[in-house]
Amino acid sequence: MSQFPLVRPRRLRRSENLRSLFQETEFSLDDLVLPIFVEEEIDDFVPITSMPGVMRIPESKLAGEIERYARAGIKSVMTFGVSHKLDADGSDTWQENGLVSRMARIAKDAVPEMIVMADTCFCEYTSHGHCGVLCDHGVDNDATLRNLGKQAVAAARAGADFISPSAAMDGQVQAIRSALDGAGFIDTSIMAYSTKFASALYGPFREAGGSALKGDRKAYQMNPMNRREAVRESLLDEQEGADAIMVKPAGAYLDIIRDIREASRLPLTAYQVSGEYAMIKFGAQAGAIDEARVVRESLGAIKRAGADLIFTYFAMDIARDGI
């Protein structure tokens, strides 16, 4: 039987102070990581048309940008490189002075306390745009593992705090942990893209990263319709030695975030991807939504679902404008 009129939930919503007092979920700038795109051999910022407000950063201006982020209160960045030195294997990624290493070194030299997470993959460094070594049947999982280990060691040697493997290869966390430990980087952490879906929401990222991909990545990224497998993937990365795990994308996968939160005690992160960002930006430009309110609502929902950290291109907007 109804408890009304004795019970009236609206009593706790009568004023702004009451609503704030009883708010269950909070997020702050400390919960956010800013993904950035750094391009070599360019002189000025390049706007990404499908991601309003986001630009490719010239390598020569990266130090200044890292300093600007730190002044705004950003504590962590995820680095993505836009390389002009492509080959079949993405070999620039494991060179001591390749773009992956230079980004980490520049960022840490500029602001030593900035937490630098090095995206560890090959899609932006290969001539074919896939995330590993191609063979007759697609991407060769085990050959790619060897290269991921080399890339991880190069990034760690340059100062990266986290190695963040996004290649979606089976066994990648174990291979990277082994390579790092073997090279003496036992304290370098792994932020695993543990549950990464083959999502249509990555579209704007292709422009941002200059991807040369032909075809798709469905053979190694996850089927968006699979829920049980999503949990299994993250638990496998936990078993392999990940220090933190991730769900990507975030907004359309809140159920997966909650499932994994309940299954694991590791720090759980979620990536609000380029398509999620673009939809909010273009919706606001069209006058269909209130950008600031939708940003806070979307990030709050990701936090409410169970994420400890959120990767979002809105991080500087929140730092600058407090939206």
C-alpha cells in the first residue's frame, strides 16, 4: 500500500541547498583525465572540425599546453600522437626518440607532477591504420604483443606514469607487464582499455588521429551487444596484472560500467569518447540542449554508474568555466 501522504520525497527537493545536501553522486576536476592529440612537424594548432573546440597540438607547443592545463587544475593527460612516420608495423612507437617517447618526455619535463598516460597502440603509426601487425588472416595477435612490449618500455623510459594499451589484443596486459618488469620499470602502472567496444562513436577520433584505416576492427574490439563478455574481458585484464581497468565508450555502456564495478575492486575508469563529445557540442550549437547542464549530467551518470575516473574532452571546459 502507498505510504503517501505520510511519505513525501519532494520534501528533500524544496530548495537548492536541500538538493545539494542530499545529492548522492559528486564528481570534480580530480576525477577527470584530458585526452590530447599531438602532431609532429606542424607549426600551429589544427582544429578538428568534427570535435568543436579540440585541436591537434603542434609538438613544439606541447610544453606550453601542459603548463596551461596544470594551471587550470588538470592533473592527468592521455597522449595520442599524430605521426608523419608511418610504416607497416608502427615502428616509430618504440624508438627512443619517436613521437610516443617525445610526448611523454616533453610533458613530464614541463610539469613533472602531471600524470602522463601514454596511449599504447599502433593505429596512428601504421600505414594501414590497424592496431597491430597485419597477416593473411587480419591482425596477428602475438606478433603485436611483442611490439606493444617494446612501445611500453620506450614510453616508460621517457617518463610515462601509465602505459595504456588500447590495441585490444588478447594477453596485452600480461605481455606489457612482463616487458616493463624485465626492463626495470616495476613501478610503471598499466591503465588497461580492458573493455573496448567496436563502437560507431569513435568516428570523430579518426579525423583527430589522422587514421588511415580501411575496413574495421570488429575482429579484435568487442561486439557492442555483448554484456557478459564485457565483464569477462575486464576480469581477464585484472588477472594479467592491470592496475586499473576501463570501459570505452562510456555513455551508452553504463550497464557495463555497473557490472564491472560490482565484479572488480580495481580502480575503474570510463572514456567519454569523441562521438559522445561531438553529439553534445553539435546539439548545443543547434540550440537543442543546454551544453553545460548536459555535460554535467552525462559525466555524473558515468560516475554514478561506478567509474572512479573519466576520460573526457570536456575536462578543460570544466576547469576553465566550471560547467
